[in-house]
Amino acid sequence: MRPLFHPAIEDVRPEAILHALADPSRAAIFAKIMQAGCVEACSAVAAVGDRVIPKSSLSNHIKVLREAGLIRSERHGVEVRNHSRWIEVEARFPGLLAGIINAYASDVGSDLRAASKTVAR
Amino acid sequence: MRPLFHPAIEDVRPEAILHALADPSRAAIFAKIMQAGCVEACSAVAAVGDRVIPKSSLSNHIKVLREAGLIRSERHGVEVRNHSRWIEVEARFPGLLAGIINAYASDVGSDLRAASKTVAR
DNA sequence: CCGTTAGTTCCGAAGTTCCGAACTATGGGC
DNA sequence: GCCCATAGTTCGGAACTTCGGAACTAACGG
């Protein structure tokens, strides 16, 4: 199976990050991965709120997050483990992720309320 | 002519802001409007770097920024004056715009280097 | 091996974006 | 008042993106 592609941190583009996180499901998935430190399996993340994301869409969301440089995915046997590249991204674009996560968190009805606690301000 | 629609600040959604600014031309337009305080005419903003944006695309970009809640547009005779809603947006989503503008500014080759000076850190 | 679980790929339908051309609105000159 | 120029908007089609079901592949357990 083809190895998973990850951009080097210096190749990460702000527009890719914004595009990736402009989708609330994707932002929620990213927030979950971030909070967990290391979420085992994409499927651990398959539900956003009360809505279940179909496998193929989920696979695609994860790919978008990965190629934007937001997460790192490793195959572990039959599953893929995802963890956030928060520290690297924060070093490259200080305040960007915190601003975004907090914006979603302060937005009523969002699934990201919990994530904002992870983001020191 | 139909009046221009502006969302109330409490109706502004983070995903709309991210989507609007995920496009580098739109981010550059927003940055220009922000720096100028009040840019007269859309056309004052018609070139991004060395690339000229066609009128119809520009009109659309301005509309996206307006409906995301990032700018306010007023018709003044034959032209439209745009100014940024920075202060309102900053109050609602603290750190969001600064994070985004700085991310673009620190990205080599971006047209937003100048804008970051406007953003206190 | 075969079954099961986890994820990826394929592909068609639906939606979005881009931009040229045609249009509309406003103000200035005569 | 009428015409022109200027500034933006709308329309429409081609190109691109997104979504999700079905079929596929990969790895492990028995």
C-alpha cells in the first residue's frame, strides 16, 4: 500500500490550513485528534455530534487534514493512527490554530467547546 | 439597486471567515482594505501582486468577504466603499484574524507582508 | 486459507468557482 | 433632459470540487 504523504512543516501553506479547517466536520475531527493526543483509528472519530460521517468521506477528510500539514498518520497494522502536528504548526504560524479553535469553540452549537480547554491562551 | 447585505456580528460564523480567507487573493484584498482603513472602490483593490483580477471575480470576492462579515460595503454614488469590520470580528473571535493575517504574512511570497504591521501582537 | 475489521479507491450526481459578455446604476457635461 | 463614461452586478457555461455508496485491498486472528 502506498505510503502516506506528509508535507514538511516549511511547505505547509496557510491557505491549505484555512481550507482544511473551514469545514466544521473537519475542524471537529482535528479537535478530537488534538485532544486525544493520539487517536487510534479514523473510526474513533467517525461521529461528529449526532451525525455519522460515511467511511469514504471520513477517509477524505483525514487526507485533507494530513496534506494540509495538520496531522500525521501512521499505519499500525489494520488501522491508521493520527496525531496532531500542533506544536510544529504553532511554531510556524503562531496563534493561528488557537485563534481558529477558539473561534469554533465560542460559536454556540459547535462540537469544539471541549477543545478550547486544550488551547492555552 | 438591491441594498447590500451584511450579517449582524453575532451571526458571523467561523467557517465563513475561514472559507473567505482560505483564498489567497481574497486574503490579500481583505488585507488591503484593512490597511487602508477605508478603500474607495473595489477597483482600488483590483490587482493582487502582479495578477489582475477580472471585474466579475472581484465583485464576487468582495461579496464573499462581505457575507462572511469581514467587511462592510457602502454605495457612494457610482462606487462602493469597503471597510473592514476588524474590531467587531476581533471582539467576537479574539486572535482569529491576527493569527490568519500573520500566517499569510510570514509565508514567503505572500502579498500580505505589509498587513502584518497593522496587526499588533 | 477464510472471515472480519479498517481504510482506500472509484465514480456519478450535485454543488461551487471562475471569468467573459451583457447588463444596470450613478453622476458629469453639455 | 440626454448621452456618455465609469463602477459594479448578473448571467451562463466550462472546469473543478465535494459527497457518499459500492467495490476493492491490506492486515491480522483463528
